[in-house]
Amino acid sequence: MIARDKRKRSISFKTVWLVLLFCAIEVLTVSSQRNTVVGDLRLHKLESTVFGNTRTIRVLLPPGYDRNANKNYPVLYLNDGQNLFDVSTSQTGFEWRVDETVTELLSSGEIVPLIIVGIDNAGRRERSNEYLPFEDEFLYPPMPNPNGSKYPDFLTEEVMPFIDEKYPTIRGPEYTGLGGSSYGALITLYTVITKPGVFGRVLLESPSFYVSGTQILKDAESIKRLPEKIYVGVGTNEEAKKDCKPGDLTHEAVRDVLKLKNILLNLKFKKRSLSVFIDECAVHSENAYGRRFPDAIRFLYGKHGLK
């Protein structure tokens, strides 16, 4: 009986310990995925005829928006909306901290008040389908016929009219921006090339220019109308290798970004309108994009560069 009681107590202690452990894990998980939004972020559902699906559109409004009924604002559209404002919705577990950055820079008067529109991707697999205008020969499993060529129409015929109808926007390329990272940067540049004169301010983070033998760079050589400003950020350690060497510019992504810079300069793009930031030993991650975002938004929407 005594031995049996000791065993019962042992089982009881183990059970309590396990329950407490699982509770602690659950609390930590909930805590790590808490809503981290700062400011006035409004969510909308957008049904797309172009892609035949529905997604969330996240609209970050400037402070005092409701008190300024007669004021119109520039707009910056950003791809991968899930990863921009809130760690609890991010597909990678990290966010760009766009809302915190914009709030701080508006408070210090470094940028003009603007509306930022985060366009959610349609899910991990569909993200590739919608962001790839060409086949990525290194993608696994393969995607032989991606639909990225439809994305510019999705933006200009569905997303932008939706935002213009609901919010007081200033229209025209000087006030309208587009940006993204990785595949999101690739489709951004593709859209700028195929829809000249629509987006005047462009943000490219760690762009995947390698796709289909750098076809996007070949297309860029014949761009019909250049944007007002372009910001490009890339790390020298995009693949997160353990032995990153300071000053090493041999990474393919860095070389491709420098090729784009030369293409733009050969097209007589003004040096002061182009900002290329090569981030020493930075990797391919939301943390890196977010760390570079303050410089990007200052460059694109700074108070002295936009009326």
C-alpha cells in the first residue's frame, strides 16, 4: 500500500508539472504572438476578379486622420501585408514595424503624412504564383506557369480603385509608391516596368532578380518611364552564411542590385533620385527590411522631397 501511494503521488506530481509546463508554453506562445499594431490600422476584405480569390487589405492611416476630413494623402502600397505591421499575423514570425517607424518619423516631422496600404499575399504557395512573372527554376516544388503577369492589373484595376474610393488619396505618380521584398520586390519592379507612369516612388528590399536568368534586369533596360525615386536595400549575407566577411560584395543578390543601379544610371536616372543601401552582413529577413525601412521612407516620402 505504501509503495502504491508513493507511485500515485509520483504520477500526481508529474501530471501537475506537465500541466504547468504546457500552460507556461501556451502563455509564452500567446505573448509572443500578441497584437503589436501601433496607430490606426484598418482592415478590409478585397475580392479579386483577376485572381479569383479574396484577401485582406491593411490600411495604416496617419495620426489625426479623422480630424482632417478635407485632407488628401499620398499612398505607399506594400506587398506581403501580413508581415508589415503585426507580428501575430506575420508569416515569418517577424515584422517590418512599418507602423512604429511611420509613427516615430511623423512625430519628429521627418516625413509627410501618408497612407500606407499593406496588400496581403494569398498564402505561401499562392504568393509565388502571384508574385512570379517568370518561372523560378530554383523553386521547389516547381511552378511552371506562374500568374505574376496579372499582378499589375490586380493592383491598378482592383486595389488602387478600392483605396481611392474609400480614402482621400492624392493621385499621380509623384505621390504614389509601390514596394516589397524578395519576390515582392521582383513583382514591384515588374509592375513599374509594365505600368509606366503609375508608381513614382519605388521600394525594393532584397529583390529576387535572379529569377529566369535575371529576365527582370533585361526588361529594365527598356523601361519607358522612370519613377521619381527608387530605394533598393540588400544584405551582403542574404543566405545567412556563418562566415560573412565584411566588404564582400560577391553575393548574387548584391551583384544584381548593382547591375540594376548601372542600368538606371545608363538610362539617365538621376543619382540623387536613387538610393542603394548595401547592408553589411545583413540576411534575407523581415528584421533586416524593418531596420532599413526608416531610411527608405525618409528617402521616398521625406518632408523636403515631397510637397
